[in-house]
Amino acid sequence: MGLVLSRLARLGLLDVSIQFLCFVVAAFLRTEIFYDISASLTYVFLTYYSLSSYAPRWPVGRITRTLVNSALVVTWAVRLGTFLLLRIIRDGGRDVRFDGVRNRPARF
């Protein structure tokens, strides 16, 4: 159980690090266009990282289930990220959800 928690902690730390870096860029540029796409790309990256790091050591049945599940996660992340990015682009590069906090990084 300790090994699983160690792997999850590593993935969690990597996730938080990526999201914080994206926040710093978005706060500096005062834009939210990176928000949704960075979250989707983080899902895709962490899924790939998890598979490439841990899956080769698993039995065949578990790998098949993991690959199917991972493919579904990646498909959903790409679909959702694309939809949200296109919506922001269509609306002129602004997301109304961030109108009250865009210029205040502490609340952003």
C-alpha cells in the first residue's frame, strides 16, 4: 500500500506543480485562455506518464483494463479541453467566469 501512495503522491505533486506553473503564466498575462486547455493537457500528460512509468510491470489482464480506462480519460480530456478552448476563442478570448477575478491574482 505504501508504494501505491508513493506513486499517487508523485503524480499529485507533478499535477500541482504543472497547474501552479500555468497559474503563474495566466496571472502574469491576465488571461484565462490557458486555464481549461492546461487542465486537459495535464490530464493527458499524467495519464501517459502514469502508464509509461508503472504499467509495464503489471499482468496482462490489468494492462488491458488500464489501457482502455486511460484511453477513455484521454478522449474525454481532449474533447472537453477542445470544447472549452473553442468556446473561449469564439467569445473573443474571454471567459465570463473570470470577469470578477482576472485582474486580481490572489482571487484568480
